[in-house]
Amino acid sequence: LKTLEEPPPQTLIMLVTHQAQALLPTVRSRCLKLAFPVPPLAQATVWLHQQGVADPAPFLAQAGYAPLAAQALSGDELQELRQAFLSQLARPQALDPIALAEKNEKMDLPNMVLWLQQWLYDMIGCRLSGLIRYQPDFAAEVRALAPHIPLQAALTFQKELLAAQKIVHHPLNTQLFLEQLLLSYMQLMNPIESEHGRSR
């Protein structure tokens, strides 16, 4: 606080955060707040085209419309892994959480937790308002599943994913960590599995 109140001569101090509300009020009150929102969609699309991304729309959606993050997501290998992972989530009646966790043990765990969070966000959003933010390429699958999920259970799982996100870079055991999240997802999707079984 002393440094913020009396900075050295000819010094500009910049504090960068995506959670300004988490800063102490005494810090916020001593700073000039400047917001840097994501650029307009049209501008981001043009820029990504200039960077060689042929179809920016799905990557912008996955990145929350942040162009630099969208560019990082546009690699073919990462997209293949994502599509394979989400294809499993889209078929809960055939999902084997243990096998999927074992198969993806060597993969980037933060990405998989993020994909789970975005998948759940879209299902809740679709359930409540019909909107799909992150997975336009899986819109049909999300719309098929969303009406059947128990809303309270989905919100509980959302809290579990938020807690997992805080420790995702330092799990004690990657496979067990992912297994637990996938088992929770399967528990959430139990009503859909039951309906599927009755339809047989």
C-alpha cells in the first residue's frame, strides 16, 4: 500500500487481474481501474483470418471469444483430442469413466477439466434458456441431453468442477482425479441412462 500511495518518481505501476473483486478494497481504492474487454466478434474474426485460422467461429466460442486464446485452440491435434473427449461425454449411456480416465492419463488435465466445465455450462445454459456458448459444434448433442439433467445436481457438479479447477495443476494422481470427475458426471447423467434403459 505504501508503494501504491507513494510510488518512486517517474514510475507507473500496473496491476493486472481478471478478478478485480478479489483485490483488497484498500488496493482498489488506490488504483485507476481500466477495463480491457474482449474485442468485437467481427474484429476478432478478421484478425484470426489474418493469422491463418480458416474458420475462427468454433475456436472463438471455445475461448469465450478471446482471440489469442482462440488462436491457441486452433491446432488440429488439440481439437481432435477435444472432439474425442466430448464425443464420450455426449453418449453417457456408453461412457466408461474408468477406461476414459486411463486412456487420457497422459493428456493435459487442465484442458479436460475446462472441457468438462464448458460442457456442463452449455447443458445448464441450454436447459434454462436454450443458449449454447462454448460448443456450437456439439449443439445437437447438448440439446438432446440438456432437458433431462436434474438442475440441482448439475449446479452441485459445477461447484465440484470449480473446486477441481483450483488444484488441477497439482493433483496427487491424475488418473484418479479424472476418474472422480467422470464418475460425478455419470451420476449426474443417471436419469438419462435410466430413460435410455426403459426405452429398450
